[in-house]
Amino acid sequence: MEAVKESNRLLFVDTDALITKFFSGFLFTDPDVRKRNDALADAITAINHFDLILFLEPTVAFVQDGTRNEKLLTDREGYSQQIKDLFDEAGMKYHCIDGDYEERYLTARKLIGEAFGI
């Protein structure tokens, strides 16, 4: 773990425990299973730390890559708000990014540069 502390690299994480908690609502119907999954996700969230969280708003076209849940198409804004609510409940600060792909890239690059001095 000491090497991690001295690393000069960035790690980009696409999915964390809270995103998994959100998606468990689509996958599990048994309330006991959901309750256990939620408790595990909350415990992992409590020990995780992210220096910068970038939240991509659903302002570009939905692209089915073979893994995306089609139910999300029905209310992309509402589901995005549910995820932001989970971040808020966990006390996690995040930056919302919207616009087209180039605007998203430029905004992310700016935020990363400001956060890490690069």
C-alpha cells in the first residue's frame, strides 16, 4: 500500500459500491437480498475515498453497448437523480458534467487539472 501513496498516477473508476447499490434495484427482487446488498454497499462506501467524482449527466444519446439496462431509457433524468441522491446521502461531493462529448472531455480535463495540479 505504500507504493499507492507515492504513485503519481490517476485511477479512473467507472462503477463504485453506490452505483452497484443503485443497479441492485434492477437485479434483485427479494427484499432480504436487497437489504444485505445495500448494507454491504454502504459499508464499502464508508471506507472508500475518492479525490474527485465526475458525474456525467444523461445529456448525450443513450448507446446500447450490450450491457446497459433498457429500463434506464424510460427516465434517464430520474434515474440519474437517484444516483446523485445516493451520493448526497453518503456525503460525497461530485461535479456534474454535461454537454456533448467534447465539452464533457474538456470539463473533465479542467476539473482534473485543478484538483491535481496537472
